[in-house]
Amino acid sequence: MEKTKSVLMLGRRDPTETMRVAAGLTIFGHTPNVVFLVPVPDTPENAEMAELLEFSDIEAKTTVPDQSLPHIGAEELAAAVLAADAVINI
């Protein structure tokens, strides 16, 4: 069996797709971490995807101030990039 990986998901353009892909990675046993680099719109679809992240035990963070998610600074983001086995930009 293939080794499971720590995957950093960077939500740069499509927060909804970022959440969907992150949750899907858990099916294969991977450990995704999600960081949004853009504001996450408050839509029913995003609320549903956020619930899916919660169900998958994935805590999303953001680099955008004044969001309802935990904020991650530049140093913490750099450390997360270096610690990840893979980085996916969506």
C-alpha cells in the first residue's frame, strides 16, 4: 500500500473546490490541511463543504484577516509548506 501523505491545500481561487478535494483526500488516508488565501464567501454550498471538513476532522485556516476561521501568518504558512509532503493550489 502507498504511504499516506500530509497534504497542504491552498485555496487560492476556488474555496469550495478546495474544501471538496481536501475532504476527498481523507478517503485515501491522507492528512489534508487547508489554508485559504482568499475570502471564503458565505454561501449555502460553502456552508455544506465546511460541514464536510468538520465531519472529516479538518480544521481550515486563512491568511485573510477578519474571517470566521483561525488566522495563519506568513511564518506559520511557510512552516506548513515546508512540513507538507505535497502542496496543492486550487
